[in-house]
Amino acid sequence: MRATIALLVAAGTLCACNSRTPPPPPADQTARAPAESPPAESNVAEETYTPPPPQPVVSVYEDPPTSQPPPEEIGWAPPPMLVEPPPPPPGPQYVWTGGYWGWYGDWVWIHGRWAPPPQPGYRWFPPYYDHRGPHVVYVGGFWGAPNSAFVAPAIGLGLALAAVLPGVIPGPPPMGPEGVFVPPPPGSRFGLIVPAPIGTPPAVVIGSPPVVAVGMRVSNTNITNTTINNTTINNTTINNTTINHVTIVAPASATATHVAVNATVPAVAHLAAAQTPVVRVPAPVPMSTQPLPPYSPAHPVSLPPPAVVHAVVPAELTRPRAAAPAQELARPAPDNAAEERAAQQRAAHDEQQQRAAQEAEAKRKAAQAAEAQREAEAQAEERAKQQAAAAAQTRQKAAEAAAAKKAADEKRKQAQEHKTPQ
């Protein structure tokens, strides 16, 4: 009996030993496990792109200054770029001056427009963004005289943090390396920045995929007619710089498409703005056609109310890539076909509205120009009539004076003849 009990106890002990939880794997194996066999939920979280929420945007026209404006130090990064394809230029002398984020106590969209130089030989200088510490140093776009040059704000320049309008909620600080940058492509994560050379139009990123992490950058492809003068650690002056093309690169880990980017794009502002976006976030047309004066902290301006813009995102960008084979990603699933068609219809409708607004604006300006020309012609005709009347009056007075003089001479002659003795 004792032998039987001993055997039972030994068997129970052996079963208990075999039922223990195995020890956790080493740390290196734990780190590799998700990459080797990820669960479905983790895969969706990593592969799915979250579209940006509806965004209130204040859109205005600006009357740019004719010299470089003073720099402003701002506490957070400008939002991602908006999509604003330019209409055909009214003439060969016109320059596309937008669109970009400018500062008026908040980041405000400076709507693009075709404008002639204010004087012959003047050149357009795009806006300047510089990541310094937790802030952004910003210089707005401006017209420069023929011999002028852009001067980057000196490193260590003491600037007071720009005043913020009441009720404005600050955005995230700039995320990325310090130095000159442009805002990220439409639909990107707020706060991210894209390093770029001085003089790069912000619209060069319009055709790039949204970025969700730091990594996208812009580099020069070709720069012509460039000279650099007075270069020190604190002061750089760049004269006669024309960037024809730039290269945009980004690792797959930084883009919402999870595909690396290496593309050469035009750096001419209106050609860059005409690129086809991956995510379309349309820039709203300003409610007022009256342009705002350049920003000045001493002279605040009244801003129009914001318009809410919605991102139009391709269906394949928001669908988990692991849910279908790679060859099926380009073909929308049946459940998303209606949604994609609706998004395309909304995009076409928005574009049609924008084009109609631009055409109406062009007609209004043409009517104003015609009215101004008629008024100028009427004024010129009135001045000609007044000058002719004044000339006729002068001639009449001269004739009357000559007649009076002749009459006086004859009277004196007759008087002298009467006095002469017979």
C-alpha cells in the first residue's frame, strides 16, 4: 500500500512540473517575433494611413512688399501644404506668387495669384522657413529690386516670439532637422518639416506622398546663375539664384505609402503647384478679393472667417496593405468603389468650383481694368477739352489785346494829326 501511494505522489509531481509556463524568450527573440509573425491587429495599425481631419483654413490674398520683410519667430510649424493648381497666366510678364503659409498672428494661407512685377526688373522671392530650436523663423515672400538679394536671418539673432491672435490654438513644434525647410506634402502629419535649400518654392512637394515620420528632404538638382557673397557663419547673401529642378527623396519608413521616394520635380512655382497630388487637400478661395497689407505686429489686420477643407484620399492609401496581395492594391475593392467614385466626384466638384471662382475673379478684374481704362480715357478727353478751351480763351484775349492796341494807336495818330498846325 505504501508503495502504491509513493507511486501516485511521484506521478502527480511529474505532471505538475510539466504544466508550468515556459520561461520568456530572450530579449532579442522577443524583439524579432513581431517582425517574423505579426498579429493581424498590429499589421493593420502599421500599414493603415489615417487621413487628416477636416481643417479650418483662413485664406487671403496678400499685397506683397517690395523689399525683404523682417523675420518673425513663431512657436509652431506651418501646416502641410494645400493643393492650388494655377490657371493659365494672363500674360508672359506675370509671375505666380503662391500659394503658401504666411503669418498674420496665425498660419494663414496666402492664396496664389498671377501678378506682374511692381516695377521692371523686379523678381519674386518665395517665403523662407527656418527650424531653429523649438521654433520657426519665417520671412514672407516679396518682390526684390533687380540688384537686391535675399539675406538669411543671422544665426543667434534675438527675436521676440511672434504674438498670437486670441483664441488660436498652437500647433505642434517643428519635427525634423534644424535649418531651412518647406512644409510637408498635403495630407502629412502636422508638425513634420521637409529640409530644403534656400529659395525653394514650397509647392515642390505637392506631388509627393504624405509623410508620417521624419525623413523626406529636398536637394538641388540644378542651380543656374548663382553667386554667393558675404558668407560668414552668421550671414549669408545669395544673389541671382534660379533653381530649375529639385530632387525629393524619402525612405519608405517616412511615407504614408510605405514606398521610398526619389523624384526630380520642377522648382518653378507655377509648374510645381500644377503637380498631381497623392492626397488632395484643396486650398479655399479667399472670401474677399481685397488683398491684405504685409504683416506688421504694430498694425494688426482683420482676418476673414476660416473655411473648412477636407482631404480627398485614394482608397488604396487607407486600406491595409496586408489585407490583399500587392497586385490587388491598385484595384479598389468592390466595397470601396462607390466611396472612391464619390471622392473623385467631390474632387471634381471642388476643382470646378475653384476654376469658376478663378474665372469670375479674372472677369471681375478685366471689368475693373476696362472701367479704369474708360475712366482714364474720359479724364484725358476732359483734360483735352479744358486745354483747348483755355487755349481758345488765350487766343481770344490776345486778339482783343491786339485790337485794343491797334485802336489806341489809331486814336493817338488822329490826335497828333489834329494838333499839327495847318
